[in-house]
Amino acid sequence: MDGRIGDISPPGRLAEPTEGIGMAELALAARNHGLPLEALRYDVTPPGLHYVLIHYDIPTAPADDWWLTVSGRVRAPLMLDLATLRSLPAVTHRVTMECAGNGRARLAPRPVSQPWLVEAVGTAEWTGVPLRVLLAEAGVEPGSEPAAVEVVFTGADHGVERGVEQDYQRSLPLAVAAGDDPEVLVAYAMNGLPLPPQHGHPLRLVVPGWYGMAHVKWLREITVTDRPFTGFQQEVAYRYRQRADDPGRPVTRIAPRALMIPPGFPDFMSRARVVRPGRVLLEGRAWSGHGPVIGVEVSTDDDRTWHAAALAPADEHPWAWRRWQASWSATPGTHVLSARATDAEGNTQPLSQPWNRGGFANNLVQRVPVLCLGDD
């Protein structure tokens, strides 16, 4: 019997009501990793603590033999090696990046995929060349001829997903790709050092404000097109759908989220938190891809009442998370702590799950169970 890709690559599905995390999901969870929440204390996440989501394999990517092409609907196609890219004026942007599937494992019914809880996030300083510079050099400007509408990005990672063999590819509208607010980067450094292999060495895309699926790693081709891109990762995978036959709408910008550094100390297995009576400093980070975070509220009574937290002053990093703090007088007993963010566009985290079949953008407020010990 001839082998078929469909035999090993099943379609997407929802877990049955009583179905636990399976071996395939466990394998994904072991291969990828989230941010340990105590690492929210860092303004800039160390690369080894930054979340990682790798769709296929980490490709072999020798820096001394890597070329980036810019082609398609351009007047002067480019073929650039790393030395040439590094010779161009560089910029560095601090950007918070979050996986679109962050929170998926908390949904009911659960979409069967990478089982993220809330830790699929990190903030890094990315250094590289603005994409708009490369597009202008190749002869692409918004409104110019030939009539370009999108820019397609191809990574070197290759695999099978839901029966479709593919290179990882995503696109951006030309106005976003060639824009300067936010400024998209072709990045070759993370926190001042060459990209680690798991973060896209030697080149990756960085799209401030957009979920991680747009930040194509191991970038090797940039193609300007005169029609919308209809590849798998664009038109099938990353869509908000309520039904399997729903064409959906695209996943793009990051929904607002606040995360709390879990207070006190944890139980090994359950990660339940333990504190002692008295003043407890609650702190964490908040971010949004729709606009600056303008407020964070904290609840210490399982979402019954909310109180404003103190936000760190706005700084020169508009696409990075902001620190927040609040004080809590802990009393003996069990408590549920929560935090929620609101951005300048009026978007606020929900108290009930925003469900969709892909498990995307579940920015339900984080709830942190805490046991406060008695005085004796």
C-alpha cells in the first residue's frame, strides 16, 4: 500500500469533553516551551526563557552561506548575504511577542494543538534592518507600479500540517510591511547577540504588535505579490472560526493581556501558591498590539471587586510590555488573584473565554489560586 501524507497528518479537531492531554500534545509541549512566569520580572527576557513555538524542524542554517532574496513585483530584485545586511544602517526595537495560541489549553472544548496555558510570551530587543528599507531598495513603495498588494515571507522550515506539505509562509499587507509605525524588522540579533537557532538564526521577521505566527523565522525569501496570499498558514491555520466550515477572519494583532508574577512560593506539582499573612506585593506585565496599555486592575477576591494597579511610566518602547504593581493585605485562607489590562483603543480582557476552533487570542483574565497560611 502506498504511503500517503494524510495517514500521518490528521485534520484539526476538538477534544472530547472528557479527553485529557494526549501524547501528541505532550510531545509538542515538551518540544516548545513557555516563559516561566517568575521571569516576568525581567524588562528584557533572556533568550533561554523567551517562549518558543517551532512548527516543524529547526533547519540547518549556516550563517556564512545564507542568502535573502527580495523578488516578485519589484523593479530591482535583491539577493543579500548576511554581511551585506549587517552593513546597512541597523535599528533595535524592544518588542513583546506572544503566540496566537496562548491560553488554548484553558478553552472548553479544547482545540487539539500546542497546549499553551498563559506562558507563551516574551520580550526581546531585536536588531536588524527595517523591512521598508529593503522594499524601497528593491523598488516597492505603496501606491507605485506594478500594483503590489502583499508581501510574502518564506522560512526555511519545511513540514506537513493537516495533510499539506509546505514551507512555513506568511504574508503582510504592503502598507504594514512598508510602514514605519510599527516598523517591521528583518532581524539578525536578539538582545545584542546573533539569533539563537530556536529563534530563527540567522534571520527572522519581527512584526511589532502582531501575534507570533507573523514573525517568520529562518527567513530566506521575501516576495512582493499583486494578489492576496492564500497559503496554508494564511488562509487555513490562523483564522478565527466558530465552525469547521466557517471561512473565518484572520488572526493579526495581539489582544490585551496582563500577567501576574505568581506571589509567594509554589507547590511542585500543582504550582499552587503559598504566602504568609501581611502585605504582599503583586506585580506583573501588561501589553497589547492594538495600542498602549493605559490601565491594569487587580482583584484579590475571585473577580468580585477590582482595584487599579500602578503602571510604570510610559517609555520609549511602545511595543513592549509595561510593569504594574499593587499591594495586597493577605489574610489566612484561600484566595484567587486576577489581573486585567485595558489598552488605549478601549479593549479590555474578558471574564469569560473568547472561544474559537483554533484556540486563538484567548486573553481570558489570569486567575492565580493562593493559600495564605495561618498564624500558628
